[in-house]
Amino acid sequence: MMTLAQQVFRRLGDGGFASGQMLAAEFGVTRSAVWKAVHALKAAGLAVEAVSKRGYRLQGGISALDSARILAQLPPGVRERVTRCDVAWSVASTNAALLADTEPPIGDAHVLLAEQQTAGRGRRGRQWVAPLGGALCLSIAWTFASLPRDLAALSLVVGVCALRAFARQGVQGLALKWPNDLVAAGRKLGGILIEMRAESAGPVVVVIGIGVNVMLDAASRSRVAAAGNVAIDLRELGGDPDRNAFAARVTGELVAALPRFAAQGFAPFATEWRDADALRGRPVSVALDGDLRVGIARGIDAGGALLVETPAGLQRFVAGDVSVRAAL
């Protein structure tokens, strides 16, 4: 059962004003209870406007996630393959929740979104900052009949699909930072986390997590900076901040792309990824298992591995933390 604060958030998610009196009558509570619910949302980091004689409104185009709206926007042929689409108010991690759940049938997708994550994760266990209403936290579970030959490149395929979805959202000029970051103007817009559950010689369940900064407040930006990144959000880039629309677009792109990836590997997506490569030709350092290698990024190979020209020659990396260096 939803709390009053959750009900108020969803009610205000249509973008219009609603007075305290109107909300109190709608939910069968007092105006004082509505006031407390609004302040609970503000305490959780949600930007709520209060205007005399007009009431309350979510600020800056924030809207509540809605599974029905997402499903209604999926392309023909994709909707039938999304056998579940759920929106949670709060979970520890959308990826972890799907990994612990029943896997979807082969060729179908389970989608989970959350308004809040209490333990959102990036790669290598790093925290993912996602303020209430200001970020998209989306995970998709997918079952492959067998282990795809280019599974290590799946995060690159997801990056390509995300850029396609952003382009349809009116956002251009984005780049992909190997292996899993979405960047713009050298700042981080989003990230991808791939996790897997498999049995020997059997089906392979992957959970694809996508986190996107939509509208970050100052406190969230400070937390991102403390973790070593500089953030940018969808609002700064002039894109449509409708999280339901983006969730539908990226889900549609992925559900269409995953069968092709299973059949053909990374090859059909390689050119798009190379065109968006944020590292190619730049001085980089690669940290892996306590070792640090430096050199010039030379793109990716046919399997999606990072190529770096080092003093010891051209080296291939399938994992590692990559940073851009000011100079060698």
C-alpha cells in the first residue's frame, strides 16, 4: 500500500498544480496531512513548488514513473516481448531485485524501474547517486538460449541502444566512454551495469542496468563529485526530461537489439560505437588489478576490447578502469 507521500508524488506527476484542499479531499485526509506528505517529499530531495492560491507542483518537468505509460509507448513487436514492467517506489537495487527474481522466458524481457534506490550500484560496487524524481533507474532482465559469443561486448551494445534512444529524445552530441559510461562534454550523463546468472551449457540470464541523470540538484552533484565524477544531466543538454518516454525508447531499442546480438554478435553495432568513441586518440590510463598502464587509446577491436598503444606496444583490455590523462 502506498504512503500518502507516494500518492501525492504520483498525483503531482502530471505536471499541473493541485491545491492542498484538493489533495486532501481526493485522498480523504486533512490538509495538515498533505502538508506533512509534501515536506516528507522535500526532505527526500524532491523539488516541489508551493505557490499561493495555486497549490503544489513538481518542479522543472519532473514526473512520476508509470508502467502503463511506458508500455503504451513501446513500438509494435516489442510490447509483446515485455512480459513484465514494474515501477517500485524504493528498492535497494533494480539490478539486484531482478537477479533474485524468476528469469523471463527466452526472448522476453522483464523491466523494473524505481523512484528511489537505497543501494544503487555502478561498476566495481561504486555507489550510483539517483535523487527522487531526478534520475532514471532502469533494469531489464533477458534470457539468452546459450552464451552469446561476444558477451563481453554487451555493455557496448547497450551504449549504442542508449544513444539511439537519446537521439529520439532530442539529445545529440553524446559519446560513449569504454566500457560503460554515457558522457557529454567530458561529463558523465549515465552508466551501464551488466550482471549475469548462468548454468553450465544452459540458458544465460543477463540483467542490464541503466542509470541516467535527468535533473540533478546541487546536493546530488556534490555526492557525484565526491565519488570522482563530474555530472551532467538531461535538462542541461536540452533534451526532453520525460523519464517514461526515455524508458520506453531505450527498452524498445534493447528488446529489438538483443536477439540480433545473440545471432550476430557485436559486429552490427561496432560502427555506431566507434563513431561515438570518447577515448580514441586520447592519452589514457588503465587501472587493472592494482596495475596501471598508460598510453594512447586506439579504439576497440572486433570483440569490443579496448586497444591502447603503450610504450610496450599495442595492448588489448577486456576490463579495467579507464581515465583520460592530461598528458603522457
